[in-house]
Amino acid sequence: MDRECWLSQNGALGECLVQVSHFLRANQFMTTALVTGGAGFIGSHLTEAMLARGDRVVAVDDESTGRRSNLAAVETHPGLRYIKASIADRDLIRSLLDESGENRVTEVYHLAAAVGVGLIASDPIQTIETNIFPAQQLLDELRGRHAAGQTIKFFLASSSEVYGKNPRELWTEDDDLVFGPTTRARWSYGVSKAVDEFLALACWRQHRLPVVVGRLFNVVGPRQTGRYGMVLPRFVSAALAGRSPIVHDDGAQQRCFAHVSDVTSAILALMRTPAAEGQVFNIGSDQPVSIRELAERVIAAVNPSLRIEYQTYGAAYSEDFEDVRRRVPDLTRIRRTIAFELRHDLDSAIREVIQWQRGGGRE
């Protein structure tokens, strides 16, 4: 089945997307993108968005934390090629980048990474290796091809964790990075993602390889699992099971939660904006909410009779675990570069996560 047949058999939306596909082809906007971590929470939503706008996608995922079922809605789409494999397989990456014609990769979205604060605390070696080595291999390949005349644009999914425990009220992309001591494994994630950023930006600075770095703040939505410590799905899962949501420490920590579709829209817009090349962008919401309030909103939406339970960081992770009290991004740069806006508020995101889990979404 070709792309237009698939689209036309999927109702009015499909017919609309056929017209979008015609426009994109006529205006030479179509791309073939390699998405690492393509079966993950964010990666699967990004893959869907790219297919919907008429692109081809090669999604690679070792399914260590991602799930192929996340791509169920598009698994038969003619524009999708799914490969279960490790992105650390250099031969695989070379073979994918060697393809020509309409399968020639023109963009790489690197989302594969270590996932969750639980893994960071328990296995810092895996965290560091997973975050640094594949990114370095990808950039080595892209840099060599760029020198030979095959330019492939690169998006690096970084993290708000790179700010460490910067004490400022708003975190701006050029702020200092403030990490704790190396004796505390908690900081290994942020440091390893910062190394990725240094590598990507060095490729831009020294070789003009087109790269865009996105520091993702708390992203939420359907398909996110709480198995690795992600707070919203963890709260929803507990509440749906009739258990009290467990809040770490006093719950006064502040975070900003953005819906995954708003985040993926921003990523795609940045990659289509030449002025974004060689820059770092905060991507997320700038509306802080305390973790206690998040738990209260989930309880109100699921079972108002529940009460919050509190747990120390020592009991949850380790006695030397440090957290950040406030994490709020300055979004001036991204708003100046693209038409960035949040179309979903936190309550709607909570409802979607509840609906997804009630519908059989797995933890």
C-alpha cells in the first residue's frame, strides 16, 4: 500500500493529509528522518507527527525502555521503517546513512538516552555510556559525511538536567551549569548530557555541521510510563489502583509540565528554521507547579478520597540523593526564533494520561 492509499483509507483526516502531502512534495519539503529512540514516549509522538506531515521516518529503538506498541497507530504506514536495534551499532548507522534516493536520510533526531531518575541513581555507568557514546558515534558519522558533501541536519534532545542546581529563578540557555560533587551519582545524567551538547556545538563551531540542541523540561502525555520515576504517570497509576500517590520530600519542589505534542511541534519547527542552527533552546512550559499540587490535581481527577503520602529521598533512592527545588525555563529565545506556544494546559494533559492508562496503557 502506498502513502496516499494509506492516508485515504483513514477517513477525512487522511484525505486532508493527502493534500498536505501533495503540497509538501510540490514544495520539496519532504524529508527522510532517522529517529533514535523512535519507540519511546517522545520518539513515538515525534515519529507520528513527521509521518502526518508527509515525511519518511526510520525509527530505531532497542526497546530497553521504549515499546513498539507505542507506534501501533502508524505501524502499517508506508512512510515508516522500524528497526529494533541499538543505536550504538555503528555498522547499522552507517548503512542507514549510506542509503540513497528517497530513502536518503536528511535529518537525524537523537532522542535515545538513559531514562529516569531511578536508573540514574542505581546505575550511573549505564547512564553515562548510554548518553555519551551513541551521540559521539552519530556526530562522527555526520561530520565525516558533511565534509564529503552530504549534509544531514542533527537534533540533539538534551535535558533541563544540564542546569544542575543552578539557583536562579529562571534558567536561561547561557546560564552557568552548577553540578554537585562526583561522589553523588545523581549528577551523572546532567553532566553526560552536557558533554553531548559540547560535542554537538563543537561540530557546528568547527565544521558548520547544522545542529540544534533542545533542552527538554518535564514532558508529559499519553504513553509515558512511571516505571522510571516519571512523576505524573506514577501518580496516575497509583490513584487508579486506589493507592495514595507518593510524593518525595515535602512536595514543595516546583516543576513545569508541557504536553508532548507541544514539545514535538517545537522540535520540528526549530529544525525547519535556519536561524536555530548552532543554538541551544529551552523547550517546555514556563508555568511552575509544586509536586504536591500535581498530586492533588491527580487525586481530584481520579479519586478525591485519596490522601498524599510522603517519602524521603533516602528511602526512594539513596541517602546522598540531591534534588532541585525549582526548575523553570526562560523561553525568550525559542519564542524569538519560532512561533512557540503551548496549546495544552496541565489539566488536559492529566486527563489524557488518565484516559490512556484506563484504556490499557501499560506501566
